[in-house]
Amino acid sequence: MSEPDRDETQDADLRLSERALLRAAQRARELAMQTGTELVVSRNGVIERIRPDQEIDALWVEEAKRRLAAYRAGKVHGIPAEDVVGEL
């Protein structure tokens, strides 16, 4: 699905997916910095543990974009919000 198609879709989950991924990445960085917790990221296909620092912002944006690209390419599928909330 192209970006214009995604922006115009009636599916709110899909339409807002990129912003949601970026918000989740930001929240993960904030929590890691508050707690001194390492973050686990995938960089060039390699899973790494990193400490919170300025590099994290760039890595999480990269990860969010990678996940969104995989979703758009059909390599992964979304889960409706109702299903996710129902599992909690």
C-alpha cells in the first residue's frame, strides 16, 4: 500500500500506524532513560543491546521505519487494536 493510499484508508489503525510506531519508540527511549534499562534493537539484522544515549533516538526511528516498511510490503501483518486490547 502506498503512502497516499495509507493516509486515505478508512482503517484508522493503518492510517495512524506510522505515528503510533514513532510514539512507541519515543516512550521506550523515555522509559529506558528513566530506569537505566538497556534497549534491544535490530541494527542491520543484528540484535543488539544498547544503553540509553543520544544514539537511541536515531536507532528507534530507524527501527520504526523498518517495521513500517515490512508492514507496507506485506512481510508482517497488523493486529486490530481490539484484539490487542482484548489480550491484555
